[in-house]
Amino acid sequence: MDTNEVTNTLRKIIAEAAEIEPEAVTMDAHFIKELDLDSMLLLEIAAKVEKTFKVKLEERDLKELTSLRQSITVAQKYMAQRGS
């Protein structure tokens, strides 16, 4: 999966969880400060990321899911580790 596919997939996951338009999920919009996501929604996003990309996020990396840009970095790291 290339970077554009990862970006679009993550944008859709985040928008659906937050019940906002995908266009509102910009690369650097902070999930908590700008998109008003709470911890439960962040856990839901993390679970969807794991299921969609077939990865298991480590607890220490969950705190890195703060923006679309950071989420892309984390997802690609795990996908590279599993050989995708």
C-alpha cells in the first residue's frame, strides 16, 4: 500500500470515528485540540487502524496518534515491520 492509499484510508477512518467530513482531517490537525476527539474515539481509531492494516500497535505508539501525519508514520512503521 503506497503513502497515498495509507493517507486516504486513515483520513476515512478518522473522519468516520469523529463523524466529520474527511476534508476536515488535514495532515496536521491535532486530534484532541483541533478535531475534539476524546480518548475513547482515539482508542476506536487505533482499533480500526490495527484491523485495517493488519498490525498490532504497541501501547507506547498509541500516544503518537495525534494527527493524520503522525498516524501515517506509525501505520507505515508497523506495515514495514510485517513486510507490507
